[in-house]
Amino acid sequence: MAESWEDVTWDQGRPLKEWAVEYTVAVDGEEYHHLNILFGEDESAVQKSLLDELRQTYVRNERIDVTLHRMEEIKETPNADIFEGCFTP
């Protein structure tokens, strides 16, 4: 017998948290400032995401120096109502 829409159960896993990550990369005598939003359950997961991103972005460089300025969980949700009517698609 086919399942109805109400019978389908969704994966109720914990949602990933948003993290603001600000860092500077020094490569070949130049510095690049980054501010990214990464997702993860905890700090170690976010660090792994950051390493993956650095490997993809700076794939051709043999050595990069990374200075992490901040890594904090975003806990506030923005109030979308203040933008209502301001922008039209």
C-alpha cells in the first residue's frame, strides 16, 4: 500500500548552526581578508569546513598563512519585516 503524504516522516536530525568566520590569508606577500558564513554543529565541524574552503580557494599555493580573527555562532534571526515593501523582485 502506498504511503500518504501524512505517513512520510522527515529526517528530524539537528539543524546545522550558522557561524560567522572572519580570517586573513597571507599568500605570496599579499593579504586577503575574508568574512564567511559557514555551517556546522560545533567549532570543530566549522574548522573542518574552513579547511575545505581554504583548500578549494588556494589550491595552487604551496604555503598559506591563515589568521583567524573570529569564529562565532550566529544566534539572532533577522527581523525580515523591516524590509517588507522596500524591495520588489
